[in-house]
Amino acid sequence: MAAFSSDQILGDIVTIDPATTRILSRFGIDFCCHGQRSLAQACAADGVDPQEVVAALNAAEPGGPADWADYDDVALIAHIVSTHHRFLWDEFPRLAELVDKVARVHGPNHAELVRVRDVFHQLRAGMEPHLRTEETLLFPEISLHAGRPDRALPEQMHAQLAENQQEHDRAGHLLAELRDLTDGYRVPQDACASYTAMLAGLADLESDIHLHVHKENNVLFPRVLAAAGQTA
């Protein structure tokens, strides 16, 4: 695999090797909602040394290209729904119970847990309708237009794509707040099993949503627009 460099686009880096998401997340680099920036631009915006990030990317054990990178639009949609949507439909109820319980039991000693609970429920309240809209409206419309190059997208569909990406941005901001509130999901010394499980679940939730959004914002949606001869 070719070495990574600071002039590569973030979305391309993640598509080449999804294992890089862990490194980018460790440096606090947003590769999903703002994945069309170069690594150098992202590092400059976040005050991170790009050479340090490049060194970490190139030192990591390569995971290889993702199978989904070669899927056509219809297959990629099916993959997103069966992988990421299914994960969220299952995880949101499970995590909601943990977040509520941990805030109730440990909130007196960890005041930030009340805010963790509130932010999590904001995230869920925004994402579940978002998933339904994708599954019932947006994705079926994209599938109908698949394989029709140079055919302009209906104005309503173009607006739906823009709104969808705005909702991704809101989810990204809430995930960033959860990471800050939990000090990067660090387990405190007085954490019980439920507290530990909550933090692990939130970390997995962040990782999955980031990759989920990357596949839509940086792969599927640009491809749909390009096929219709349009841009975002």
C-alpha cells in the first residue's frame, strides 16, 4: 500500500483503509462530516501537527481497502442499512438504559453524567428519524436514479441530500461533546460495570456513526451528484 501523505483527501484515506479512522479519531480529526478536506487542511484547522498524523498513519498495520468501496450505489445503500442502521436501531435502546442508570447512580459524584445523558438523548432523538427518512424516502429515490447517468436530480432530492448532510453535522457535534464530557471515554476509578459498559458503548457508537457518515457524505452522495452532472 502506498504511503499516506498530508495532501491526500481525508475521505480518500478512510476509503483506502478504514482502519485509519481510529488514528484520525485519536487526533480529533473529523473525517466524516468534513472529509473533503486534505489532511493538511484538517490538521491546520484543528491545530494538529500533520507530520505527526502522517507518521502515525504510516506506522500502523494496514487493514487493506474496504470491500464496500467498490459497491455500486444500490449495493452500498443495502450495506449501510444492514450494517450501520441495524447497529443503531439495536444500540440506541440498549445504551439509553445504561446512560439513564449511570447518570442516576453516579451523577452525584460525576456531575457531567447528567449532560452526557441529555446529549445522548438529543443524538438519539435526531438520528432515529434521520434513519427512517433515509430508509423510506432518500435511499429508495437514490436507487431509482441509479444507473441513469447525466439525468438531473429532482430539486427535492437535491434538498434532501443537503438536509441529510446538515443532520450529519449536528450528530457530529453531539458526538464531539460526548467525547469531551467523558474525557475521551476514559473509565474513572470508581466506575462500576454499568459505567464501564456505557463508556465502551458510547465509544463504539461514535466509531460506527463516523464511518457510517463517511460512507454517505464522502462516497455515496458525491457519486450520486456526479452521476447526475451536479455538485453539492
